Amino acid sequence: MRCGQAQRLMTSAVDDELGPRRRRALDHHLAACDACRREIAATGTVLDAVARLPAEVLVSARLEQATLRRLRITASEGGSRHERVPWWRSASLPALALAAAAVLALAVGLRQFDVMSPGPANLAPGSAAKRGGQAPPQHRVPSEATPARVARQARPTVGEPPREPPAELASAPDLFMDLPILRHMEKLEHFDAIRTTTLDEEPGPSDGQQERSNG
Amino acid sequence: MRRRAALLLLLLPLVATPAGAQGWRAWDQLSPEEQRRAWDNFQRYQQLPEQRQRMIERRYQQFQTLPPQEQKRLRQNYEAYRGLDPGARREFTEKYRRWKSDRH
């Protein structure tokens, strides 16, 4: 596996949704590739730093995705370049992490400023629907933010399971086998209702009662 | 340490009951691939914030109380969710947020 492929798989790995074969391939690559390991570690450092920001702000899903994508692309470019010219090796990791953290903090700060200013984007999601507008999807990024968790989960876990597993694991391996299901339980419980939810149309007065049973 | 004790306490009934009687498999009964998956997930679980771990424990308890057909349905939905291509998954995530905001 090349660095570019590993980059693409990381998104799915973050969501814990890689199949076992791909997961193994990614782990195998990470075990052998310093650059990708450092990249994940650096990303984790940055996101941890962002997660420790005191403010709880509303960040649009689009901004979050765009920022993460940008980080990934930047890291990816670094990864592909390092195969020819290992420029990043000359840059210190803390410096890179600090720079990325500054960019993210700036983005969050700008967004916070934007959130404070009046406009349809600042309406509560429900009220936007009632007024006939379509607010961009937003979600909270508290101090213990999703991206940080995501980064932690993305860290490679290289190594075979021990012969004697820890007591928690040995006592209920199914809990950990089903961890991805437990993580996404709400989505899975209402899977069909969510899939049939419309994004384009504005919900009318009675449309707010979308079908939510998943019978 | 307290977290570990709490989790062990939670899992105590499971430890006290033979795995076969619960319809679950013991660690030794898992295939190497399953052991690896459980081990990987266990390591990720340990890295989650405590709040998130508690939520998963609650969901685990909830999951155990579901009838088998409901558990099966969730597993099937998870497979469908996993099978979504990146574009479809993004759309699903948007729909999920929309659905959730409509719900509250």
C-alpha cells in the first residue's frame, strides 16, 4: 500500500468502518511508514489542542469537513512529496502541529465571530425550518470534541491480541466486537427513517413529523 | 482505576454466568480474526473519553435487552451503513443531522 491509499483509507478507519482486510493493510502500512504514523500523530496533536479550546462553539458540518479535508490534503501532499523529497523531515513536528492548530483555531474563531453575527445561519435548526429557510446543518463541538476523538481512534493499533486478554475484554468480548454498532446505534435504530429523510424540500407544518418508525 | 472497577462491576454478572448460558462466546471461542477485531476495538475503547465510554456501556446494556430479531436488524443496518460509498455516507450523515434536528 502506498501513502496515498493509506490517506484515503484513514477516513474510514476514523469511523471504525474499515473491513478487516483493509484495516490490516492500513495497519501494515502504518507499521512500516514513519511518515503516515507521524501524520496521524500530528493530526491527533492538533485536534487534541483544538479540543482543549475553552469555547463551545457552533461549527457547521461543512466547515468542519472542509478544515479536516484541507488538513488531510496538506498532509497527503507532504506524504507524497516525502517519497521524492523528504522536505517535511526538515520541519519539526511541533512546528507543523502548532501551525495547523493556529489555522484551525483561526477557522473556529472566525466561525464563532460569524455565529455571533445575525443571519439565517444562526437560527436554531428547528426555527429555520419553521420559517421556511434551510439552515446549514450544524452541530456542537464541545471541549471534548468529535475530531479529537476521531483522531484518537485513528491511531494505529498494531499488534496481535495478547494470549491472556485483559479481564474487561475476556469477560465480554462481544461488547468490543459490537463496538462499531454501539457507536452508531442511534443511526442504525432509525436507519430507514433517516434514509428517507429529505434534504431538499423544506418541511411544511406537518412535514416535521417525518416517519421515524423503522418497522 | 475507578473506571476499570466500574466496568468490571458492570460486567460482573456476565463473568459470573457461563458464556454458553448467555448465548455468547468466550474469548477462546473467537476466531483469530474476531479476537483481533475485539482487541483493536478494545484498544480504541480505552482511548475514548470517559463520557463516551459510559454512553457505550449504556448502549451495550440496551443492546443486550433487545430481542434477537432487533439485534439482527441493527446488524443488518450496520452492514448497509458500512456498504455506503463515501458520497452516500456523506448524504446519510446530512440526513441524520436533519432528521435529528427535526426530531428535537
